[in-house]
Amino acid sequence: MKRLVIATHNRKKAGEMLTILGQSLPHLEFLTLADFEGAPEPEETSDTYEGNAKIKAESASAFTGEWCLADDAGLEIDALPGELGVWSKRFGGESLPFDAKMDRVLEAMDGLPDSRRGAKFMCWVALSHPAAATETYHASCEGRIARAKSGSGGFGYDPIFFLPDQGCTMADLTAEQKHAISHRGKVLRLVVEALRQKR
């Protein structure tokens, strides 16, 4: 393997993944779907993270002919079972900005004690090539829902995901701190080990 395509049109997600992978795999050339004109954005029709990650990675590898990596992640909230998870990006409607999505979560959980604010980020990654079987990896990050948004780092639901061990939200962390403990950082370290074996 000499090249790896990050199969996403999401610039912030691509940036995170490129930062984490690029530091550990300097021998690889990294591309994103932005480098391939007309690359499709497949519909995420699975009801599992793994299924959606595979859909995206396999679509990209079929189009580009390259090794492709895609992820699917979501926020699972104990007090709101089944409302986010795989559908986190579509919570409240896909066109609703994340800032408004977070407001809805905070409103729904208003007054709940910390003991009932448990949450976790989940992330599944799929690695695909037209001539190989798709491989998947997964990891999670435990925390709880904050009482108010805080921080300007990261993206998505990071400003309301409180990390008790850090005493702050995911969005309050530096990029380096986030990559060390986040669900995406953890799963990409597993991917790095797998890719090193494909050199």
C-alpha cells in the first residue's frame, strides 16, 4: 500500500483523520474524496455504524480503485435511548445545524442529575480495496452530557460531551489532547497497526 483515500467529503473529519494517520504513517500518500472529481456520496442505509462505514469505504474503493478508509460515528445518550446513535447526524433533521441539535439535547435533559447524563461516542472504521475483503475496527469514548455547551474545538457534539477525567468537554481540549483519548483517535490507532502490516 502506497496511497490511502480518506473516504469523506466532511473537511473537519478528514482533517482529524489525516492528522492522526499522517503522523504515524509518513510513508503513505493520503488523499480524500475531494481529489476525485465526481466521487459519490453514498446513502447511509444501514442501521449500524459498521454497516454505514462499509458502505462508504466500499463505494469509494470501487470508484477510485484505491485503498479507502471510511468511518461512521455517533453519540449515544443513556437518557435518550435510540434517538441519536447511528442517526446522530440526522437528529432533528439532517439540515439542522449541530448547534441547534445540541440545544435540543440539552433541553431534553434539563434538570437530570449527573448520574443520568451518561453518554458515549462510538466510532467504526472500514478499510476497503476492490481486490480485498473489507476490514472493520471500532472503539468508544465514555463521558456524560454537559449542562451547557463549552469549547470551540472539534466538531459535531463535542461541546456538550463532558469528560469527567479531564474536567472539561471534548471541545475544550486541544486537537492533540482530543486525538489521544477520543473514539476516533482510539480506532485509528488500531488502523495504524493494521496498515503497518500492509507495507
